[in-house]
Amino acid sequence: MAKLINLTINGVAVTVPDGTLVVDAAKKAGIDIPVFCYHPKMEPVGMCRQCLVEIGRPAIDRATGQPALNDDGTPKLQFMPKLETACTNPVSEGMVVLTATEKAKAGQKELLELLLTSHPLDCPICDKGGECPLQNLTVEYGSSQSRFIFDEKQRADKHVHLGELINLDRERCIQCARCIRFQRDVAGDPVLGFYQRGRLTDIVTYSDPGFDSVFSGNTTDICPVGALTTADFRFGARSWELKQSASLCAQCPVGCNVTFNTRREAKSGGVMAIKRVMPRQNEQVNETWICDKGRFAGYHYTEAESRLGLDAASMESALSQAADKLAAAKSDAVFLAGGRLSNEDFYNLKQLAAKLGAKAYLYSPMAGGEYTTAYGLGAGSNLGDLGKDDTVLVVASDLYNEAPVWHLRLKAAAKRGATLIVAAGRATKLDEFASFVVRYAYGDEVETVKGLAGKEKIGDAIKNAANLVVFYGSDGLGLAGTSALAAACADLLNGKTGKVNNGLVGVWNAPNTQGAYELGLAPAADLKSELKGKTVYVIAADPAGDDPALADALKSAKAVIAQDILATATTQMAAVVLPAAAYTEREGTYTTAERRVQRFYLAVPAKAGTRADFAIFAELGKKLGVELEGRSALLVMNKIAAEEKAFAGISYARLAEVTAQWPIVGRGDLYYGGTGYENKLGLGVHLALALTPAPSTSGRGGQMRPKENELVAVPVSKIYDLGVTMAPAKLLGQRIGAAAVGLNPVTAAKLNVENGGKVQVQVNGVTAEAIARFDESISTGVVLIYRSFGIPISEPTSVKIVVAEKA
Amino acid sequence: MSLVEKYPEEVKAIFAKYPADKKRSAVMPLLYLAQREEGYVKKESMQEIAAMLDLDTTEVASIVGFYTLYHDEKAGKYRMQVCNDLPCALRGADKFLESLCGNLGIKVGETTPDGLVTLEAVMCLAACDKAPMFQLQDGDKVEYYENMTVDRTMELVEALKKGGKEIK
């Protein structure tokens, strides 16, 4: 704990840790000092000078070296002749800060006048209007006149597309460099920069595509003026018309807290519509950030034209038909559910399946949940606490693409001094920030992890770590591979189980895969044979769309019941389709891969003719004589808490609790953290570790490695793909791109394949066209195939690549 | 053609000046090299330099943008940069620049039709006592011409046409 420093700010006595900046100390005391360039998540730079205040420090008598005293015995204060910036000055003992004196106010006011000499003040047509600190400050100081000559006002381009996602208004920019510093220091993607200097200073990007970073949307949040805005929300609504609904991002297992801004509008037929996604502060999960997938694809799929719905009568008959089929099948029914379902849905599903004697499987490309439930992060863990003496190992995962906010948080942990070890079959963006990079040939994942402890420096970093967190993913692996890898990773954590900031984290592809595992669901080892001749009930999953072989297996099923929010290949072949409400239209909870249970709230009313998944299960239960809670998600959670040991003690009330968070981000503040929302509706609660005995971690392995003159395709993930929840995000269309395969240039040369050339991929009984992309970091004989791009790939398998004929 | 292909020896010499873990420091000499032939830095060169130094292209471009002697657009073979700041103006630099424009038949910022000279007005070049003065930028080289008159400058332009830079 740092030494505590006492000072007074505007007469208020404040005690803060040594090293705190004056601007932060003031905020802690409830005093807003206006800032533009300063952001509590970034190093101060003192560029904008808006935070000018008077600072007095106790004078020292030069003769005696003792503090000089006034005649009345109080310490004599020495003020600098000029105002100082509160954002660059750390506090010191006995300091006196005056932020609201005439002198300080005059300084702040003049600064504002200077900033406004080249700002258009076009607030009425600006997307930032209503939540803009420059606007607030201008209103506060009320200068309706400028002493500067209007004709000399800076004119600049107002519609600059830094890419298709982010727009720049050059006139509005006040050159605070928040966006540039965020990209360089927080995101590690330095794709924004200043160009020219003086009044010509300009924000530019030279990346291709423009502003090439998956964190780009955050710059629009922290921009203290309307210079950076998103294409998604452009002219979408005025900020004061918007309502706020606390929710979660459902695009990956990080569980970023978000706020959906909604309004009732004619454009959407007079109903409530979501207008944008904003980060909601949770310092233990996503801090104040979200990635572009969450922002620009986030909820958009819930509004896709392919949403399902049935009128009341048809819904009733669909439910009856489904119940009849399940009643007929009994233990011959197979439930197959995707990780988009909430904890409440999984619980009701499990109960229903159990009463029927049916099997219930999780539909997931990745296994190992039996290890993450037993070796998962201990309650109270926070990646933000990792630093010196701690070690983080990331195996077989490209976090930048699979869980971007973890990428950002692990980069920050490495900066704080944690040892970051990245082991992967190819180069990933996290390598740059890692202390050690381990490159293995695809197929050697398990052996590599087993060998880590024996390596000199890496082994020491793992063995001697004060805290050890291991992330494992599915880069290049299917179910068997990830299961074996999870076991090998869990082995490294023996003896650390249940400790805070220690544990195993699975980089799943869905928001609630961890929840499914915690509730006892798991993927089927051989799904195809499980489906044959059975009555298959598919929920929130699209096996038929993912893999023609699974489509064939479903065709061979006795009957298919499909329950989803969107029309998919699976719903199209189903005998009965049950339309579900999207998570934005109901309440529920997800369990993040860090084992934190978090609540999401209703943002918009359910689309006509849909029901929440847990309620559909309860309806079916009623028809099948199984009593299930279907009235509200809250009541289902009460049952879960009573019956599932890991969830003991969890209630909706506890999940809604908040504790004070730092930094304080509030939207009306002049101490400006961004347009992200403060968290008022719950930080979530960590699960207790499952009390089931941990499975054995030994004796698994043996994977596929290409032999001489053989090609092996392995599945990998890309952030933007054509999956069910991504494809409807029209804005990201350009960045999703076409199906591609990754090859080592040596492999490609043998096949006469050129970089960027078209190839035909023959894999899993399908022939598909793809673009070849060279990647020197991968082993030879391996072909990377991206998941959810129309080429079925679930496990490493042999593949044939032929150069496509030129059209 | 890439810089490495075009100037293999020079690139090697520049890299030799900096420790391997601080190679990003080589960005400025490499940019001058990129500017040598055509007087401006092409986007491909920025990309190549960024790749060589493990920088982002935007970071390299920012340096081109910040420093006034790097250019990102094609102009005349020579850039004639006349200082017309206050002390120089007091010694007649503004009139000099105006009549130079007349003689060359171009405005400040424009290039002569033969593509030889681009005329620019710049801030302090630290030679106030020798105004009117300008610097002549030729790719990665800069030379000062001090105590100039319009006649002497036109003489220089004639010399430049013939490939020389000398004036009597």
C-alpha cells in the first residue's frame, strides 16, 4: 500500500495514496476539474491545458530546511506565479489546491476561448451533442462572444471516413490525442496519428482497411468532442432521447458489461428500438471498453429480418406438436443446445431432458469445461490485479480475434510486470507484448504444454508465479484436442485450485458456454451418430448450417424440433419450429469464462410471437407433466441457487449489487471518462468452484500432425465471420471478407498457390472456393481454415487444395 | 522498386548506425533516402519503412507529416523555400517573394510548368540577417541561398534548368 498523502482541495481535506494526480484526488473528493486530454485510463500528457488550477505547496525555510511558518504558526504556502495543470501534478503533503478561484476560473475560461477559436460549435447537428464536455463547459462559462476574428476560424473537412466504421470531423477536433494514445497505449494498435502541426494538425490513419483496429469504437466514447463518431449511430438519435438498459455483450465469453441505448421511434414502427451499444463500467471485466464486434455486431442480429415469430394459435400448436414428439420419443430424444442460452434456459432444459430420460448435449466446437469448472478462476479474481510476480499463459488462442477485451487486459497485465507467455501455432497480435513466445507445430499443443514446466525460464515463471492464470483456446483444435489441452493446462494449476487470481479459463466461442458446463452439459464426442434415428431438439444452434454432415445426420433423425431466434438451415429442416425471444428482449444471466455470473436486463419488448427459452421449456414441461419454473428468470435462478452447488447463494438481488469503482466515469462530468456508462445495475458474482472431484489430468494426447506430402486442415477463428450472430451486422460486411485459408509459403509453393490467389478447398466432403493467405509463422503441411465461413471444419482433418481455374 | 532493392548499401549503412533493439531510430534517415529520387515519400515507401522497423505505417506517416522537409506529394524537382517571417520581411523578403512569383509566373505553393521549381513560403530559417534568403531542397539535400535578389534567383533557375546549382 502506497504512503497516504494529506492535502486540501477547495478547503476540503483529502487523503489519497502517494502518486495520485491532483485531478484524480479532486474527483475522489467530489470536485470536478474540467479535462480534455486527460483520461484516467491513460498517462497524463498535459496537452490541452484545460485543467488549470492554483496549487500551493508548503514553503521550506532555506536556512533551516524546516517548513516555513506564518506568524500564527500555520504553514506558509508557496503558490506558483502561474496556474498549473491538475492532470500532470501528483499530490504532495500539505498541498493546497484551489480549483474555483477567480484566477483559476479565468484561466480555464480563457483556455476554452482559445479552443473555440477553431471549433465550429455545431452542437445542434453533432452526434455528441448532449453528452459533450466541450459543450457543457461552453454552456457553463457562457461566453457568447469571442475576442477572436470569426473570419479566421479554422475550416476543415467535416466528413472524413477513417474507415467505414469511424467518421472524423476535422473541424471539431481539439487535438487532445486521446484517440491516438488509446490506440497506442491501451489497444496496442497504433493506427492513428497526428499529421502536420500547429493549426493544421490532423488525425490520420494509414492502415488498410482504414482505422484497422478491433477497438476503434472506444475512441468515439473517449473523444471529448464530436470529432470521432461511429457510422453505426451516425445521425441515429439525440442523446437525451435515449433510455438506458443494462445488459451484456453476447458475442464472446468475456461478458463485457454494456448499456443499450433505446428509444421509441416512428422509424421502427412506433416501438422501442436499440440505437447503440455503449460500454458499462465493470473494472473486473471490461473496465470501460468494448470491442467493435460487440459494438457493431452486438445486438444487431436480434433485429435481423430472419427473426422467427408465430401468432398465438400457431405457437400453441407448435408447442403441442413439439410436446407430442418429445413424449413419443422419451429417452430417444436428444437435446442439443448452443452457448447462447442463459443459465436459466440451460437449467430448465436440463430438468426437462432429465425427466424424459433424454440426453442433453452442449453444441460447442470446444471441450474441456469439466476442467474449467474444477480448475477455474477462484472467486474474487480480477485480471486487472495481475502484475509483478504473476504469470499468465495463453495457449492455442488468438485473443485479439477470439476475445478482444482479454487481449487488451493481458497486454496491460504484462505492462504492469506480469510474465505473459503466449504459446500458439501461429503468430498472434499478443506476441508483441509477451515475455515469452512459444511456437509449436499444429498437433503438438499438448506436448508443448507438458514441456513448458521443464523449460528453464518459462518453467520458472510458471512454477514460481505468485498467481497463475492459464487461458486455453481452440486454435487448430477440435473437441478431442481441446479436451486434452485443457487437461494438460489444468495440470499446471495443481495446488493452486480455488485461489484468487489463479485458474484455468476456456476461450469459448459463445457467451454462456461456461454456464452450460457449470450446469453439467457437455458436447457429444460423436454427435453425428448420436442424432441418427432420434428425436432431436436443437436450441440456439445451427448444426445443419455449420456442417453438411450434421445436416445429413439431422435428416436421418426421426424428427427435428428447432428453437431459435433466427431462421437457420436447421430451423428450415425442422418439423417444428419454436421462435425464441432474443436476450435483449428478456431477463437472464450468463456465466463468463472467468466464472462470473452477470445479469442482463430487458432492453426492448419481445418480438411478437416469441417466448424466452426457459419459458418455452416450462410450457413443454407443463404438457409433458414436468413442473418447471417459467414465470420469470429470477425465479428460475432461485431454483438454480438452491439446487446447483456452484451457484449457491446467488440471487438476482446479489447480482445487481454494485460497489464503488475507480475511475469514476459519469456522463455529465467535466472530469470526462467518456460516453460509457457507470455501472448501477450489477457487477456480477463469481461462482464457487464446483465441488465435484476434478477429473484426471494425465494420460491424454495423441493428435494429428501432417506426414510428408500430406495436408492437414485445422480450424481457427477470426473475429468477424459469417456466423449466425455476425452475418446480419451489415456495417462489418467489408471487414468480414471472403472465406480464406492460411498456408505456409513453403506449403503453398509445392501446390503452386499464390498469396491472395483463389484455391479450391476439398475438406469434409465439401468443395469450396477460398482465398489463399500466406502465413510464415505456421508449420508446413498445415492449412488454416476459418470457422463460420461456409467451409465445415470442426476437427483437424485431411484436406486437398487445388489452384482454382482463373476465370 | 523497394528501397532495399534500390539502395541496398545505403540501407545497410543506416541500420548499422543504430542498435538492433532501437532500430526504429532509423526512420528519419530512411525517409530521406525514400525522398531522394522523386522529392517526396510515396505511401509504398512508408509501408516498407514501417515493415523494416516494426512500426505502423501511420507512425511513419506522422513523422512525414510533422517535419516540413518531408513531403508526401509530388512537386517540382527543386523546392525553393523562401522565408517571409517578420525579420526577413523587414529586409524585403515579402517583396522579393512577390516579384519572384511574377518572374516565375506562378503563385506561392505552385510549380513551374516545366516541373522544375516549386515555390514555397516558410517560417524562420535562422538567417534573418541575410534576407532575402531561401533554401533549395533537392530530394534529401538542402542548400541555403542568402542575400538574394530576383535577378540572381532567376540566374539560379536558369542554372538549375541546365543541371547546375551555381550562380556567379
